[in-house]
Amino acid sequence: MIQLNRFTLISLIFTFGFTCLLKVSASDSKPNIVIIFLDDAGYSDFQPFDGAELETPHVAQLAAEGKVFERFYVPQAVCSASRAALMTGSYPGRTKVFGAHPPLARGLEPEFPVMSEVFKAAGYNTAFFGKWHLGDQEGTRPHDRGFDESAGLMFSNDMWKHHPQNPDYWGQFVIKYWQNGEVIIEDVGNEEQKLLTKWYTEKAVDFINRQKANEPFLLYVPHTQPHVPLFVSEEFEGKSGLGLYADVILELDWSVGQIHQAIKDNGFEDNTLILFSSDNGPWIHYGNHAGVTPFREAKATSFDGGTRSPCIIKYPPLFAGGETSSAAFVSIDVLPTLANLAGVPMPENEIDGNDVIDLLKGAEGATTGHDYYAFSTSTRFEAVMSGDGKWKLHLPHNYRRVITPGLDGMPGKGSQDFIELSLYNLEQDPYETINMIEDYPEVAIELMTHAIAHLKTFYVE
């Protein structure tokens, strides 16, 4: 029998109690959040997504250690609208952020709180490095919207004098590089554009390196690339052997690896959620300067080629690694899901997204809690998808279709096509080719009821 004196007993009790306290503290600590959001990336640009041919080892590693979501959508497949939906948890119809805002535009009104403001109010350190595109006026830039640190561009990198279609109009604007509320480069040129991916990455890694274990952080890295015009640093120029677009993808893959490794090196891996995705599908009008999607159409349409983006989420407490999910959800769900996961209070304003963490975990019987999801292009409401992701109803509308893809940075030729009222079974026909409306009129009627309600709520004054 082991004899314990008073000192040993007290030591054991203290050690046991302290260990339990550490475990409780670790489990109760708020998770760090890292969102890497690309611009116009194709669904099949990165491994392990279907059709990906280029080796992207860092994104593949993130997928192997996290969970691949094959059916992640955005409600509008255009820059500003997509970003506003992600950051506010609301549809474009609610925020009135449609399409892609030009330079000096007001953008998203401050009455709609964004993710950085929500998490900062709960004690998070916040940082933004990349392309904002949610406002280019005082009060709407990232340093005014809850980011402790910020650097990057306020709009798309093609809104300048070298625009291939309308240089006379865009030439009246210059691209400025902002840092913490001040312009540090007045006129971004070709040489600076080549360095943007590298700069964003270095700043993200530096931010991670300066964080403390007991202070949660939110890091948002919305890359400028692979939006045209394409630019890549000298280190990656020609590296792929497959052309400029593939070089750009390799540099973005490197960026993911650098950020991922910094999280590991600083001991944050077990308590950090990383979300990797794109604002919409590829801009296929630009041919060999655009990405690839296996789905119908592409950017600026409400077909899956535009609204369905690659998505990986890594969060060790929830996902074992190497998992794949076919559950459908939309970017409006990201903010409420992350906030509830972190125990962060949401603002009082009404939003459209739901907490879908049970669905992401793959819990039996879990749903999105939505009757439908809505899709639009610019101010035009075009389609609804059932909340379970099985059915999509397209309202009659025009859409742009590529006839001849462009070459080496020049856009190709397209046409305005028309789709009649159409119903697609996305589980059986993910490419939206077979109109099932005559076979399932009851499904069409139900979705049309939701569409009318959405129109009345957000589009009829």
C-alpha cells in the first residue's frame, strides 16, 4: 500500500485541479478564425476538387487535415455582392449590395454589421489583408469596419487604365494600396500587382506570429487573384509550365501553405478554424486566364458554375480530417455559424443566415433550417434552391453565355441567352441540363411560393 504524506497529497490535489482547470480553459477558449477568400477561382482549380489537374499540395494538405464541402454556394456570383453576403450573413436584396462596386462607391452601409465588428466586440483581434470591395468612402473602408489592422485594395484590380474593354472609362481611376487607413501607394502599377499575393501573405503570417494564446483572433484574407488581370511574383513566374493562370494558382496555393504553417508553428492549430473558398466561379470569358468549373455557365450567373465554389474547413475539434461532405449551404450561413461556435453574440439587426454547424459536422438529421436559398445577378432575382439543396428553380431570365473564350488577358465573345421557368434536380443532375418541371409540378409550385415571398420581402417597395 502506498503511503501519502500531507505534502504529497496536497501536491497531487493541486496538480489534478490545475490540470482540470487547464482542460476547461482550453475547451472553453474562443476559437481563432481564418478566412481565405479567393477572387474568381474555379471549382476545379485546386486539388482535391473534381477535375483539378494542377498539383496544389498545400490546399490538398488543408483538405486532408480538414473537411471538403462539395456544395458551398454564394447567393450572387459577383465580387461585392458575394463579399457582403459572407461578411453580413444577409442576402444582396437586404443589404442592397449588388454586382461589383466601382472605385469611390459608398458600398455596404454601416447599418449592416460585418463579421469583424461582431468578433471585435467580443474581444477578438482582427485583421484584413487583401481586396475589400465593400466600400471606398470614409466610414466604409476596412479600418472603419472593425479591423484592427488592414492592408490592400478597395476594389478589383482591373478597374484601372489598362482595362481591356474600356480603358478610357476606367482610366479616370487609380488603384491605391491602403494600410491601416492610409494610402501608402498612390498608383498601383504592374510591378506592385505582381507582389500583392506575396504582400498579403507576409502580412497574414506576421499577424499570426504576433498573436497570444489567450487572445482570440479573426484573420480575413480575400486575395486579389486569380481575378484578371493576372499577376504573379517572380518566384512563381513560369513555375507551373502550364501558363500564367496556373502560375497564379501555385502562388495562391503557396500562400495557403504559409498561413497554415504559421498557425501550426505558433501552437494555434488545435483551436483555429480555417475556411478556404472563393467569392464565385471563374470568369470564363477570359479563356486561358480563367479557372475551370465542371458545372453550367460561370461567374455572374445563377447556375452552379457561378454560385458553387470550392470550400474546405479545418477545425480539429469538429473534423477528424480527410472527410468530404455533400451537404449544401450558402455563405450567408457562415457568420451566424462561426459566431455561435465561438459563443460570440450576434448584433440585433435581422440577418438571413442560420447556424448550420450540425449540418457541417454531419449530425444525423441535421438541416440548414432554411426553406429555400435565393440566387441573383445584379439587381435581378433569378433562382431559388430548396433548403436541402436537392432542387433549383430558375425563374425566366436572360443570362450571359460564352461563345468564344478569350486569350491572354483579352475577353472573348458572348451572348445573352434566355432560360424559361426551369426545375432541376441537383442531386441527379448537378449540371442543370434536364428541366423536370413537367414531372414535378408540385416541387415547382412550392419553390415558386418561396420565390414570390422573397421578391415581396426584398425587391418590391
